[in-house]
Amino acid sequence: MATSHDYIELTFTLSPELIEPCLGLLSGEGIQYFQEKENRLCAYLPDSEWSAEKERSIMETLTASFGSLPEFTVKHMADRNWNAEWEAHLQPIEISDRILIVQKNKTISPKPEQIVIEINPKMSFGTGYHATTRLMLRQIEKIELEDKHILDIGTGTGVLAIASRKLGNNRQILAVDNNDWALENARENVRENHAGNIRVEMFDAEDDLQEILEEKYDLILANINKNVLDRILPVIKNRAPESAVLLSGIMIYDEPWLKQLLKRLDYRSVETLYEDEWLSCLVESAFLASSATKFRKNAFIS
């Protein structure tokens, strides 16, 4: 019998320029965990979520976008030491002059005053290896975090919550995920980084959002995917209209869709950053247009 830590590995053989678009399309299918290799993209989802219907949906999505279905294999992966798998290829990642992400026991030489975040990812999303994580972190380091009440939706490794704490936040942070492996991993990373006062809880970004938003948040972090954002952003706007939202998981090709969504919800963009084929956008309610300084440090206000 499969356990909650059994996974299905989908390995796609692709030309390098198709890896990022394929990753984005698979993210839209609800897949969160990836490994990029030369001419290959490995995608992982819990065994319990795999079905003939899921396979058919993925095949139809990729065929519609690429004109033909990329070559791929499907393999069941029983519970294993995922950290050992990652250790074979993870190296320190310099997000900026202020943030360095490292794996446990790696030899590093950080720059003076550089914040070091130790992330041991297991199968959780948010190693810093993906552009969306880097974009979110570069946005976070520009925000005045000190007194902000922060919600991190789909926390994965917990890296965004940990970075917020290390960059000066002094309020309790709620980090939520709907995957028990991610929760275990995020809690471990919070402990390893001595990042106190971060609650890591099991909540679903869609099913439990009304309950989560009973508390008031100044800043909501959502590095998820387009389809989920399309469903939860209207709820956030309705239930937490004064919250700024920092989002990613959106490809640059979907920026017109995002602009239309923001216009419909009466959000305005404070800043959008780009890397590779991805973007990250900080938004707030248009009626708060005069309050950009609430979220940006003076040195970064344009």
C-alpha cells in the first residue's frame, strides 16, 4: 500500500527552451515539485493524486500547448530518503547581496552582513533553485516587514516565512500548506534557522481560506500557480481588502490574464519583477494607492 510519502515521478525529455514552459503548464495541473536536469524535467506528485484522469489531463494540456506530446516516462517512487537525493546536486544559491540560501553542512563564505538561510528541501517546493522563489525573496527584501502580520500560503520549505523573519519581521507569521511532507519539512527548517514565532499549519489554500482570513494580515505571500490564484485572489480581495498580496507562480505569457484579473478586482500593481519566463507581482487594493510606503522601504520607492 502506498504511503503518504510515496510519489509518482514523471520524466519529460525536452529541448532546453521548453523546460520552463512545461514546468509552468504542469504547475497549472497542480504539480508542485520539480527537478530540472539537462534536456529533462522531472515532476513529482503524491501517489494518491495520480490517476488515469490526471494523466489524460496532463497529456491534453501539453499536446495543446506544444502541438505534440513530449516523450515522458512514469515511475512509482516508494518512500525514501529524499534529502539524500537532493544533496547530490544542491549548491548554495545567492539570491541577492543580502540573502544566501544554503543546505545543511555546506561550506560557505557569505558576504558581510549577508543573511544565511539554511533550507533542507526534501520534496517541498522552495529551494531557491526556481525563479519564482528567487523573485519572491527579492521582492520580500524590499518590503518594510517589521510590524507586518504575514500569511504564507503554500509555504513548501518555509523559506519565505523564514526570510521574512530574518529580514526583520517581529510579528507572528502563519505559514500554511496542504501537504504533510511540506509541513514536516517547513517545521524542520524553521527550527534549524532559529526562526521563532512562525506557526506552520495544515490548511488548504482554497477550502480553508475563509477560515484563515478570519485573522487580519498586512501581507499575504502566495507563490502558487495561476489556476489557484485565479480562485483565491477574489476571496482574498473580499475577505482581506486591506492586505497587500505578493504573488508568483505566473509565467510572463500569462501577464495579460493577470492584469485583467487585477483590474477586475480593483487591485493595483506596486511592483513586478521578472526572471526567465516567470514574474512576481506585489499588489494592493487600488483605494490604498496612496499607501505604497506601507510596504516599500524608502530606498526602493520609485
